[in-house]
Amino acid sequence: MRTSLPGRVRRGLATLLTGALAAGLAVGGVVAPAQAAAADVQGGSATWNFKDSWTGYVGGSGTITPPLEGGQSVYPSASGAMDLQTAVGDVRFGGSVHYSAHGGVLDVTVSDLRLAVTSPGVGVLTADFVSSGTTSDDVKVATCR
Ligand code: HEM
């Protein structure tokens, strides 16, 4: 994890992300002003596959757009707000990843990746899924603690 957050927040996020990393999530480049008690989060990205075997399955016979970087998808443009004392806050990531295979029968898009830190060291990772026109918003994909 790369970040320019103050030490306490960085450690809080690092603890939380130990859980997130078990779900394959890596967050880099998230920036917040050093002196503020609560800060807007801006910039940065998340590198994440919601399931590696799925990525291998679709990538083997279909297409993943945008292409993987180093074997994973990158969700750019982090935004949100975070309490710098507790690391409680909410970070959303932009971008979307489209999976297509079997001549379009498999048609899945993942977007709106969101890491919500609800209390120090506890958080939930959610994402929106669209599969062949059916939308499922804010699906919980991992609990981090
Ligand atoms: C013509 C249509 C389809 C065919 C012939 C097909 C075929 C297959 C085959 C052969 C596997 C096993 C791959 C392996 O273990 O190496 C598989 C796995 C899978 N398929 Fe499909 N599939 C089709 C459509 C879909 C659709 C529409 C979805 C969901 C939107 C889907 C979701 C999955 C998932 C989640 C797995 C397991 C991937 C993993 O290992 O994580 N498939 N499919």
C-alpha cells in the first residue's frame, strides 16, 4: 500500500487493509492533507480482482476491458472522506471492468468499488454488478477487520 496519509491513519488503513488484501484489494496513492482532522480523499486507485479464478476463466476464452495490469484490474480516481484520527471514512473508486465471453452470453460489468470503514479497523468492500442487463448495486464482496 502506498499512501501519503499521516502515520496514524496510514497504520489504521494498513490494519484494515490486511483484511482487504485477503480479498485481493490493494489501494495506492490515496492522498489527504496532512494537518486536517477530517479530509477529502482524492487521487489514488485500487487494484483488485473480485475472484482470480473468474478472471482466469473469462480472460482465457473472452475479453476483459480494460485489460488487466499485472494480472489485476485497476479502479482509478479514488474519492471520499476520512477522519484522520480514526481512519473511519469512505473511499469510492471510479472506473469499471467489463467481462465478456461465450459470444456475449457472459456479459458482466463491475463498477462503483467502495471501501467503507465503519469503525477503526473494520470495513466493508462493496461493488455494483451488471450481468446481462440485470443490476445488483452495492454487493458486499468482502468484510475487512
Ligand atoms: C455459453 C455459455 C457458457 C458456457 C459454455 C460456460 C462454460 C463454462 C465452463 C466450461 C466453466 C469451467 C471453466 C473451468 O473450470 O476452467 C465455467 C465456469 C464458470 N462460469 Fe461459465 N459458461 C457459460 C456462461 C456463463 C455465464 C453467463 C456466467 C455468469 C454470468 C458464467 C459464470 C461462470 C462462473 C462464475 C464460472 C466459475 C469461474 C471460476 O472458476 O471462478 N458462465 N463456465
